[in-house]
Amino acid sequence: MEIKQLLGTWVSAENALKEAAGKEKERAHEVQRTLAALEVAAVDARNAVDAYMKEHGLIEDVIKSGSIDYRISYSAPRLSVKVDDAAVPDAFCSVVRKPKLKEIGDFLKSGGQANWARFEAGESKIQWSVVKK
């Protein structure tokens, strides 16, 4: 096979891949829209049951239905910790140490020397692009 044929096969395969990815992305968006609509419907239904329970002073109720009974009740409230950040003692704080890679890279590019940082080159990959005539 000549290089022209090999490139043609490669370009065709990548174009088909892009087209399929675009179709998949649209299907994913449609699924997301459907899920969002169903989630809104579920929240609305849950809120209606909650309003009914509160209106009628119910804490728990059992709904009998054919072969399955449903219990509706309220869960125990979750406890969460709220703090005034400035008032918390150091013993209850953690410090996250994260290198600033962009600033380190700029430092190295400007000729700075450091035995704790270096550039590493990744592996180059073959690529193609369209050249205008």
C-alpha cells in the first residue's frame, strides 16, 4: 500500500469516529434531558406526598397495595458540623500542600535551576492536518 492510501484510510476512519462521537453526544444530551424531566417529576411527586403528610399530621403511614405494602416515614435528620473558619484552633485544621506547576514551569523556562523540578517530554504521536492549496 502507498502512503496516500494509508493516509486515506486513516482520515476516513477518524472522520467516521468523529461522526459517531457526534451522534453519541446528541443521544447523551437527549438522555440527560429525559433524566432531568423525570427527576423534576419525582421531586414534585415527593413534595406532594410530603405536603399531604404534613397537612394531615402524619409522621408515618403504611399504604397497602396488592402484594406489596409501602411505608412512608421521615428519616432522622443528618447532623452536619458548621464552624467559624477564623475561630477554629490550628489543631482542628489541615493544610493542603500542592505545587503550583504553572509557576514552576515558568520558573524553569526562564532559566531557573532547581534540583526538585524538571521538564519531562512525553512521547510524540503521529498526526495529520489539512494543507490548503
